[in-house]
Amino acid sequence: MPSTTHRMPERTLRTAAPLRIVTALLLAVAWGGACSQTRWVICELSVHVDEVQRAAQRIAGRVAAVKAPAGAQCPRVDERISFLPETPDYQSVLPRRRWPKVGAVARVCYRYLIGSCKHAEVCKIEHHSVLP
């Protein structure tokens, strides 16, 4: 019994790709309009490390100094923070051997974005990058 293959006509193939591109662009514009007001806010922190929580994989300490843009929602001086240390490119967790030691003052780039998440809830995405 000969096998039958179903092939789309050549004309359909030529018009399908542009339609996908137009659809993708329209979705990007729709999402961009909703998210265009959100921007990453970057704060430079000096954190005096007073605890390394190995079980929770977090570093805890007090903020010694803050350099932030006006109106930013950054941690304040003397505020205690706890965070998972990330690499400077925010792509992965910093290896433990490169974590700051207890008693050290670490330079931390704190970056956050406030936006809409699932079900139209407001959420805050945060990153804490330990700088060399």
C-alpha cells in the first residue's frame, strides 16, 4: 500500500512565515505596551557580611552604604538583608568558594523590577550580584 504524505501547497508555505512574523510582532507590541513603563532599578550596596547561611544558601548582613537613584526602593543603611549571591551577569548563583567571608564588606549590585505577573498581580523581581 503506497504511503500518502500530506504536503501543504507552496503558496501556503510562502504566506505562513510572514503571518507568524506579523503575529509575533503584534504580540510583542501588546506586551511591550503593558511593560514599557517598567525598568530595572539598580542600587549599589556595601554590605557588612555577618552570617553565611549554608543550609539556606544565603548571605546575611547589614547595609553599610547605599548609592541609588532618587525614588528607588533600595535597602537602607543599617537595614539587615539576606540574599542569594549571583554572578555579575545575573545568569547563575555565585560558587560558594567566591562568597564573601563573615566579617568582610561586600559590594553588591542590587537590581529590581516591579511589574505584572500572572493573574495581574504586582510582583518584584530582584537580583543581588556580588561584585569583585
